[in-house]
Amino acid sequence: MLPVSQSAEIESFLDKYSPEIAAQLREARSHLAGHFPHGFELVYDNYNALVFAFGSSERSSGAVLSLAAYPGWVTLFFADGRALEDPEHLLEGAGVAIRSLRLKPLARLYEPGVQALIAAAKARALDALDMAPPLSTLVKSISARHRARRPTADERGQR
């Protein structure tokens, strides 16, 4: 259980989003926390997005995967996604390491192929995760400025 002040702070971050996106992020975050009984959940209220990263240490370099909320969707990022086997070609991205999957609709999170990717990503860090303390949440950064957290009228029309 999070301290009241930290929980309230995270809720204030979520309140900047539409109720739909906030609910999706809460559900996805809760689901992923269930995959990580040990480790750290790192919270970044960045300029571009609200991010919840799950990993084995208090450092971002220990992150295994993360969720990021944007005005119209939630995205699941795999820190070492390029190294994951992806037989269903679900992952997107062409960077050096990170791959992502837009959870639109959120039900994609529960698809067997996505669950297999989560399990494979976690397995790559299992030794470090097993040595970590019980899952704890740390707010790592809060940007003074943010992009809009709710869709603009133009973006709503594109949905």
C-alpha cells in the first residue's frame, strides 16, 4: 500500500487525463504490478507523458517495461524489446532497444501474445527481480510543464 501522500500525488497526475484514459492506465498499471511482486515501480510525470516503469532497481536502467499515458491511448514499452521474440509481430519501433505496443483497445494487454511478451521480458531480468525487495513505488520526476493530457478537438475527431 502506498503512503497517502504518494497515492494522492499519483492520483493528481492521473486526474489530468480524461476519465477513460485514467481508468485504462489504472487497470494496466494494476495488471503489471501483479507481474512484479518484487522490484520497483518508477513514476515519471514527464513533459510528454505519465510513465510507470517496472524493474529491478531504483534506476531507470533497471526498467523491464513501462506504461505511458498519452491523451488518446496508453502504450506498453519493452526496454529491451528488440531482443524479444515476437512471432506475432506485435511490437513497433525501430530504435536500438525499445519496442512498444499501443494498448488501443486496452483489451490488447490481455491477449496471449502480449502476455507472452511480458513474461519473456520479465524472464530476462528474473534473477535481479528475485533479489529485489517487495514492489515499491517511487515518484522519480515531475516536469514543471506538460503537453496537453486530454485530446484536442482535432484529436477527438480522429479516434
